[in-house]
Amino acid sequence: MAQPSVRESGDGRVEIHGDLSFASVPLLWEQHREVFSRPGALDIDLSHVERSDSAGLALLMECLRQAAETGASVRFFNIPAQMLAIARVSSLDDVLPLHRDG
């Protein structure tokens, strides 16, 4: 499994790379909490997520919760098919601000 990482892209987005799982998400959150909790608008690109279980969706929900607490906004771009399937089964696709490029 590829350890997840967070990178700033040239277009101002935050990119998540690697696998999101019950084993990796807590550490990713701890290491990058300040990135996910920044004020203002936050666009998160998920196109580099290789695999995800429901912990990946929990990460997205936590980002959304943090944004609501601080008055910020967050949008998720290019959610992988595997994550989208889990989101649909749990009806989170109606709650999460999901977008797709082009």
C-alpha cells in the first residue's frame, strides 16, 4: 500500500496521494491537520488516491466539519470510483461537495 501524502499543486489545490485506509488516515490527519483546517476556500484533489476504504470518506467528512466550524468552504475534486461507490451506498454523495474536472 502506498503511504498517503498531501501536496500543494500549482493551481492552489491540495492533492492527496496514495492509499486512504483505517491504518493511514489518522496519521495523515495528524500530520496535515493545519492544511485541512485552513480558513477560506479549500479545494482538495483526490485524483491521485490509489485505494480507499470508508476511512477515506471519514477524512472528507472531517474536512467538511472543520470547514463548517471555521466558516471556510471545501470542495472535493476527482473522487476515485471506489470512494464514490462507498459514498453512494452511505448517501454521502448528497452531502459532500463533489466536483469533477472537465
